[in-house]
Amino acid sequence: MGLNYTIDCRACGSHTEFSTTMRCQADAASALHIADHIDTECAIRCPVCRARLNTSQTEFLSQVSISLEA
């Protein structure tokens, strides 16, 4: 059980993939709803160029994709 997410940064053009493991399916399923609650107060940054990814919810969703791996 894991949560995979990919960042396609518009600022530098980098493509970065991450994978995390979750203890239970409920935790992973609730993490998929992160797109409904994007915090725009605290910066989420590109790991390569450090550009801010979450200036708005729309901007974040256009650069970050999240998927659940069974």
C-alpha cells in the first residue's frame, strides 16, 4: 500500500517522482483527498528549483499528481 506523487514543475521543467508507504488503506485513501484541502499559506516547493507550487489550488493541481498503489 503506497501513495505515489509526481511533480512537474512549470518553473524549471523538472519531473520528480516520489513514493511513500502507508500503514493502512484508510490513511492512504484519506491522503488522496489532499487536493480538496490545499494550504496556500505555507509554501510547498519544487525539490529541484525551490519554486513555490501552491500559490493557488489550481496551480498546485496542474503541477502535482497523486495516485494510490495497492
